[in-house]
Amino acid sequence: MHGAPTSGTLRRDHIKRTITWPAVDSAIWIFAVYASVWMRYDFRAALVFTGGVASYALLAAIIHGCAGTLVGPYRVRHRRGSMEEITDLARTFIITLPLLFITPWLSFPHPVPRSTAISAGALAMLTMLAARLISRARRMRAARHRGGRPALVYGAGDAGDRIIRSLLTEDDSPLTPVGIIDDDPAKARLRIHGIRVVGDRSDLADSARQWEAQTLILAMPSAPAEVIREVSASARNLGLEVLVAPSMSEIVDHSPGARDLRDLDLADVLGRPPVHLEWESISSEITGKVVLVTGAGGSIGSELCRQIARFSPTRLLLLDHDESGMHATDMSIRGDGLLCGGNIILADIRDAARIREIMAQEKPDIVYHAAALKHLPLLEAHPFEAWKSNVMGTRNVLAAADAAEVTSFVNISTDKAAAPTSMLGLSKRFGEVLTAWYAAAHGRRYVSVRFGNVLGSRGSVVHAFTSQIASGGPVTITDPRVERYFMLIPEACQLVLQAGVLGHGGEVMVLEMGAPVKIADLAETLIELSGRHDVSITYTGLRPGEKLSEELFDSSEVRHRTGHELVNAVQAPPLNPHVLETLSATDDASLRAWMSSVLATLKTEKKAVQAVQAQTAAAQSVAAQHSPDRSEQYSKIAHERGGAHIVDVPGGFTR
């Protein structure tokens, strides 16, 4: 039995890797100089084998070695023959050749012809490239026979090319590619790094048996979700392990390898189109600013912090009362999880004085308000807790931000706030209309962002189903007709940042969620992914306040396009926060009734205003056609009356 490599063995391997290629390249330079001079002198040995030529060849090797250590080929270990290595090699030649070119002018008589630097440099470069490509080809041939688990790769595009190259060049790769599956007829019989396209997905079973494959690697990031579901289901039925190759957006600091392959997850089979953001506008909004995130320990808040950190704010302040969640967020951003930075703030948004103190002291430029209670059944059972956190807590954060003259405020809302029937929806709708009031009070860019469920958040339906499946079932669903909107946490947070830039103030920015997903289909997909086909589904009936389908827009809301295809906007009616002080409810039912009444009144007032605006616009249009002077009178009187809506009636004007 072979033991682990000793420190001496590892040291010898390191020394071997460190000196092998510098030595090879030095020998190549010496050969190239002699070959160039020999050809220049028509192969007359007496003119070639002189001390001057030998000195020049040795100097070329030394200069190249120093340049290579300085700019990369010998300082950084790249995959042999990779584009990164070739690029570093080219940089080395850019340094070496000018120095070699001027050397013959520095001594007399000239040790070599002045053209030697160019001819020897070209020969050396070609020889070094050939040596590396030969080394890479030998390594790939050896990899195909080293005994890793045989794997089929689905996808002959760029992603498939990258993962095949990586698996063939990694010394310790546990997988060996043996064939490629691709549905494009134009790629039939194509070879990638010596691995042949053996068929399309209908040939998967035959190919797996022929090549004794144990693993299928999905390397098609742009494949439709239904194709991924079909291929992965076929692979699992054949007993193949299914792994997913990362897209280039998932890895930025290295080429993809075996360590980057991951298990198939729900996001892959649900299929969400990639989000395209206006990175420059987001960067100009955040870079160099002080940003505060409430609820930083939660699923949305923590991901917002990670996304914001990429844009280099002057300070990123994390606020939460959940110390465990805050520790996890700090760990994911800084890597130490020490919680000792001045940017970690332990506070409860229910504490108005504390929140006001923090805002006054830290003076953030931007606030992302993600702190909230979110579990619908719990809030139905304890509605006053929803009131304290989601309504009064939001009011506290808004008031403190307003007092500190925060210029931009983004309130995280939910699709349950549209036509709310639950305590969660009611409380989050209050957050939207309160945000609209503070936006109007001082003309600041305070907006809300509304979206549906996110996959993988703490306590989400996915976590519940996964736990039930792991314990053998059954998976419990309230009703087979229930459907919900879903999106990925990173996708939602990226669009929150985008929406914050697009908003002007007072709007609810509504994210495009795609088509709703039936919860029963979601459960069946998770069961299929788990391979536990014996797990059953049980239906328990709708819970209080729960809808069969969620809505992104209330029937009274008029959506407006923004500058982004995945972000719509609706105008929220403002609610004066002083109204909150009029609450006299002492029991759950009266609290719910009072909140519903306030929102109904706001909706009625909004419809009345919209009707007056429509009448005014129509009247002004008619007046402008018949009497331009009359149209000017509208504007003048409206200005005198503080911008009130003016309606033309017999005998004069009224409002």
C-alpha cells in the first residue's frame, strides 16, 4: 500500500518543477543562438564555435531566465501549454529581445551578427512553444490511461472544451473524459483534445455502456431547463453520477477543473435566464460610498452584502440582531469571521433610538433595508410581531435614514404585498407605502423592490422539502394547485442593486419573475434529483392567509417600464407615518382589520387622484385645441393653488 508522499518527496518534486523548464529554455536559447549564427555563416564551424558566440548564447539564457522569473513563466505555475503560459512567455521575449539586440553594439569586435537576436529569438520562441505543446500532448495521452473514473461530457462547446482540457492536464483529476455527447449534427465525429463526439443525447445509453462511463458532466450552461431535466433523468436511470461544469461567470480567478464540478441542483433544472446588469451604473452608485444593510445576517441581506462588497464601497456596514447570521456573513466576505471590525453593528430595528443613533453616527449614503420577519404561518399566529418588525421597524429605519439625510434607500418587499391577504403581505405593503411617503417628503430616492420566493433562502420550501426527502418522506404540500414565483438569491440581489439605481423615489420596483412554478412540480423535481423515488407527496390544505397563486401587481397598480427589461415600476401611494400612532387595536383581529382599512382608504384615494388627473389631462387637451390662452390659465391657477388639480367647469375653474 502506498503511503502519503513525504516532505522530502514533495520538496524534490517542487525543485524538479522549479528548475526543469528554466533549464530547458536555457538550452533552447543556446541552441537557437548557435543555429542562427551557423546558418548566417553558411555552416562554417570556424566562425561559429568562438568565445564571442558562446558568451552571447550564455547571456541570452541568463537574460531570458531573469525576465521569466520577473514576469511569470517561472514564478507562477500555469498549465503546460495553456494560453496563460504562452502569454507570459511572450512577455518574457518582449523583455529579452531588445536587450539581446543592442548587445552586439556594446562591444567591438561584434561577437555575433546583429541579426542574431531576431533570428535566434524567433527560433527559440517556436522551439519553446513546440516543447510545451509536446509536453501537454504527452500528459493528455497519459491521462487517458491513468485510471480515473470514465466520464462522458455533455456539450462540445467552449465549456466542454475547457473542462476536458482541465481533466486531461490535472495530475490528480479523479475523472477521465472518454467521450462527448452533443446534439449539434455539425459536431458529429468532432474531436476535442483527442476525445471524440460519440453521439447525441439519444445515444447516451449506448455510449455509457460502450465506454463504461460512471459519470456524466453537464457542460452546457445555456441549455434549456427541459433539456437538462431530460438528460439528467436519463443519466440517473443509467446509474450515472451527474455533475455540472461551472460557467465562466462562476469562476473568475482560474480555469475550471475537477474541483469546480458540482452536483446538479434545483436551479439547474428550473432554468433561469442569465441576468444582464448595467454594471457601470451600479458601480457609480456604490463605489466610494458608505452603505448600510439591515438584516445582514439573513439570506437576502447576506447576499446583498457580498454583491455590494464587489463594488468597493468606502464602508460596508452590516446591521442585524442575529449574531450567528452576522458571523456567517462576515465569514463569507472577509474570511476570518472575527466580528471585530467596526462595520459589524449588533442592533434591533425595533429599537428606534438605537437605529437613529447608528444613522447619525455612521452617516450612510445608501441603505438597503432587508431586515424583516417573513414566515407567513408564524405571522398569522402572531400578527403583532409582524407589526413591530415589518411596520414599526421599517418606520424606524426610514425615519432615522431621513433624519441622517441618507440619499438613497431601498426597501426589500415581497409579492405578497400585492393585494395582501396575509399578515406578512399587509405588513410588507405598509413598508412600501411608508417608503413612498419618506421619498415624497424631501424628494429623496427612496424605493421599494418587490419580488417572489428565492431558492435556497433559510426556511424556504426547498429546505423543508429536502429535509423531508432525506428522512424518507412524505413531502407535505398544502394544495396541488398552489404555484409560486421563484428566482435565485444572487439573481434577486443583483436586480435589487439594479432597481435601486433605476428608481427615482416613491416607486415600487417589481422584478420580472418569469413563469410561476407549481409547488407540486417543484417537489417532484427534488424527489427525482434525490434518486429517492419511493418518497410520496401528501396534501394538507391551504393555511390561513395563503393564496393559491401570488400576484406581482395589485389590480389598481399601473406598471411602467424602466430602463431594464427585468424591472418594472408602479407608483405607491404615500402613507404618513403619523397614521401609525392612531392604532388602538388590542387584539389580532382588530389589528388586521385596521391595517386592511388603512390600505383600502389609500387605494380609494389613489383611484380618486388618478381619475382627477385623467379628467384634468383631457380638459387641458381640449382647451389647448380651442384656446391656447385658456390652457395657460390652467397652469397659472394650478401654480397659484400649490399644484392642485384644476378642472374646467361652467363659470370658471375649481379644484
